[in-house]
Amino acid sequence: MAATAASALTIAFWRNALGALVMGTPVLISNRAALKNLTRTELKYSALAATALALHFACFVTSVKLTSVAAATALVCLQAAWIALFQWFRGRRPHRTIMLGLGIALLGVVVITGFDMGVSPRALLGDALALAGGALAAIYTLAGSKARRTMSTTLYSSICYSIASVILLAMCLVFGQELLNLPPAAWWGILGVTVAAQIFGHTIFNYLLATISPLVVSMMILLEIPGAAVLAAIFLGEQLPPGTYGGLALIIAGLAVVVLHQGRGGFTPSTSRLAGPEDP
């Protein structure tokens, strides 16, 4: 995405629009009854997830054009930490070990942003957008896990991508982004992102949300961090400050602590009035 010759909003719109087309066509052909029978709860959580997804893409795709790909990917992958915090706010108290993991990951964020502050204000803005993108991705994942309790993967994905593409289209029009007159290289880049990251990446995560905790699903995204760093170095020639690698390692280590302990029951229900139904 960092090398694609199109604006961040344009890339985000097309990957969702094309993803909606691919996922929605089978639904329209063979499962129209499911669309007619959507409940208010399913629509509510699908719309919430789609809105968060659209804003996540707007933040993240912009961030990779402002800061390094490795830093942006690491910071947006903090969505696992955001999920842990959101669960805490909903009345599920984290164990001290989880708090330790969150602290380690936060230290990694400070290390990365500290080095980027010395690089340029532009890189620091990219870091901030990636952090916001991680929080929005957490909301998208949590809302999606609620919707997937009763919705199939194709139905949920098609509705979510469709609503997200409408929101992103509106943003493109408001900010005057070019949507059609793009060079061939940009279209190939958009197609590649759509197939690899949208149809396979996001849709696979949507499938897993029906059976796996949102926090564990988010942890799988950590595999993107070293991969993004290596690919950016090979294809974009990115050279990172040595300290940034230390920040990346701290984020991975901290989030690993969070998820591994959460898998052993790292949250306990609270008696607070904020407590609600536990997320799957």
C-alpha cells in the first residue's frame, strides 16, 4: 500500500468495494432470504463494525504513507492491547501478568514514536494515525464477534464491506480524491491488496471470530509485523533506526504475554455496574 500510486482513501474504498462485490455476489444469488431476515442486533453490530473498519483503513493506509511500514504495522497491531483494555472497561479485570504485557507493549510504542520524533513530524503523525487505526480495528473485531454469533461469514463480510465502502466513498468525495483516473500500476496494487489482505486476510479473520476469542484472533495479526518489515526493506528500501527494531520486539513480546495469559483465563468478571456479557 505504501508504494501504490493512489491516495489512502482511494485504496481503502476500492479494496472494500471489490471485497463486497466478491463476498456479496454469492449471497445475492443463493441466499437472499438471509438478507431479508437480518435482525436489528445483527444490523447494529455489522454497521458498528463497518464504520470502525472504514475509519481504521482511513487511518492505517494513510499512516503507511507517512511513517515506516514496519512502525505503522506494529502500532496498528496493538489492537490486541486495545481489546484487552476495552474488555477491562466492560468489567473484566485483567490479571497482573496481562497488565505487565500491556506495559511492555506500551514501552515498545514509546520507543518507536521516540525514534520517529527524531526523524520528522510527518513520521510522528503516521505513528499517531496507526495507533488510532489499532483502536478502531479493536472495535471492528469486537463488534464483528458479536455479529458472527448468528451470521455466516459471507453474509457478515458482504454487509460489513458494503457499508464500509459507502462510508469511504463519501470520504473520498468530500476530500476530492481521485477514484477512476489512476495509473495501471495503482490498479494492480489495489487488486493485489484486495485479494491478499481483504478477501483472504480480513475474511479469514471474520470466519475465525465465530469460534475464537477476539483477542486471540487479533494476536494472529502480529505475524504481519516481521513480514511487513522484511518486505518493506526488500521492495521499498526502507532503512529503520536501530532502536525501532527494539520497539518492534517489545510490542511483539508484550502482546504475546497478554494473549498467552488471556488464554489461561487472564480476565475475571467484575462486580462493577459496568459489567456486561462476556465477549466470546
